[in-house]
Amino acid sequence: MQAEPDVSVVVPTRFRPDLVTRAVRSALAQTHPSLEVVVVVDGPDDATVEALTALGDDRVRVEVLSERGGAPNARNVGAERARGRWTAYLDDDDEWLPQKLAVQLELAKEAVTTPIVASRLINRTPRADSIMPRRLPEPGEPLSEYLTVRRGLFYGDGFIQTSTILAPTELFRRVPFTVGLRRQQELDWTLRATRHGGAELIFAPEPLVLWHQDEDRERISLEMPWREQLEWLRASRPLFTPRAYAAFATSVLGSMAATTRSFAVFREVLAEARRGRPGAVDYLTYLQIWALPPGLRSKLRDAVLSRRRASTGTGAAGGPAPGGR
């Protein structure tokens, strides 16, 4: 076994051997070499174990759970079995750019508190690439508002995604992911973690992760458990400012609930938003979510972002478009 690594990369997976192999290769290709990759297979899955074994790299450890427990549980298991001082999560359908860990570790060294280091990412869909988040937190801005409040009608102004997060392993053990939560797992964890022991969220300004949004395969992010999310929002109210509470209800919860096409649900979610402090953009966001089909909203968003890139000659986040795209 190699000496204790600086970073443990935890990759939860199940029944996607080709995708997880791609993800693991991107971790092994990091310019920071002192790492281990802990792949937590969420239940028996011989094909995935065989694919990972075929990589032939002793930095890869495969932990097979006896039964399925979901991605949050797999991440928690990975953090418990990690040997590195730092842990970084990588979803099995994402990829890291080679300098991801090196950039984040440098930022972590400069922190005076317990750092949670995230980054921008390249959001890749079959139609277009864009960079998210489009802006970074402003000094003094409440984190819940940064991550939820829109400045326009499309999401992505403030944003965090699991594959971008690096933090001390000990923090992940003290503040585990919420088992059973199907959506908003990283938002839930980040808001809870930053309330413990002086933890602070830091963003690398450059995109360091490739977030594949293939729309023809199953993704947790495509599920719409709006009632479950409403219960989570109510239980998590202390984590949000009134402004952020309303923004989450109108945008995130509204996007899930709109698939019901029920006027009663429309009124229920709107009433929940009014328990916070909605602004004009929140009301407009909510109305367009219910009025426009999801596919049309996606096309409009891509068109707006493409026009913005064409007019400025930059990527969606205000920097050079990655790879000239």
C-alpha cells in the first residue's frame, strides 16, 4: 500500500462501469500525485469491479457495499474509509481537469479557517457548453442567498456541485451527507457544514470540473420529487435567509412541481415562497417555469448564453471560453 496520501478521492457508483472508469482516469491524471481513489460501489456489481481492477493502478481501492444505500450513504462510507487529510468527491459521470486538486490545495493553504474549496465547472449538454456558476460570492453575501437567488430568469448565477468540493476529511465525518435525500445533496451539505467550526466556502475562479449533462440517460438530477423537497425545505428553514427561502421555493421547488401541471400545487408552492421574502425576479421566474415546457426553457437558456458569449467573446462566466468552445 502506498504511503498516506494527501487527498482521498471518493467516487460513488453503481452499474455504470464505463462512466466510472472515465471518472477515475481523470482523478488518476491529476497533476497533484499524492492521492488515492476510493470507489464505493453501491451494492454488488461485478462488471464495475472488473472494469476498475483492469485499470491496474494501486492508488484505486474498491469498496463494495452489501446492499444499496444511495449516493449520500456511499459518500459517507468513502469518507470514513479515506486515509487522506483531504477528501474530494467525484460523481461517476463527471470528469476533473488535470489541475483540479493542485489549484484547490493551494487555495486551502491560504485559508485561515476550515476551508471548503469548490470551483466553477464546465456544464456540458448535447446543445452547448457553459460555465457555472456565472458569478462568485460577493463579500458579506449570505451563502444561502448566493446559492439560491437568481439575478435573471435562468439558474446558474450562484451554484455548487458535488464533484467540485474538496474539504478536510474530518469535516466530512463530522457533517455527513443526508442519507435518503435525492436532490440538493450538495446544497444541503454545504449549508450545514458552513455552520460548524468556522468552516468557510472558497471558490476557485476557473472551471476545474467537466459536468456531463447527457439528457438520454438516467440522472438523479432529472428526478422531480417536489413533495420530498418541500418537506426538506421546511425542515431546513434555519439554514436559509427569508430571501433565500423564497428563491429556492420559486425556482428549484417550482421547477419540480411544475411537472404536475396542477393549479392546486402551483398555489401551494407559491404560498410556501411567501413564507420567505420573494422579490420581483422570483415571481417572474416562477411564472415562466410554469408557463414554459422544460425543453423550451433549456433551449431559451442556451440561446441567451450563446448570444452572451458571442457578444463578449468570452465564456458564460466572463472568462475565455474553455477549449475555444
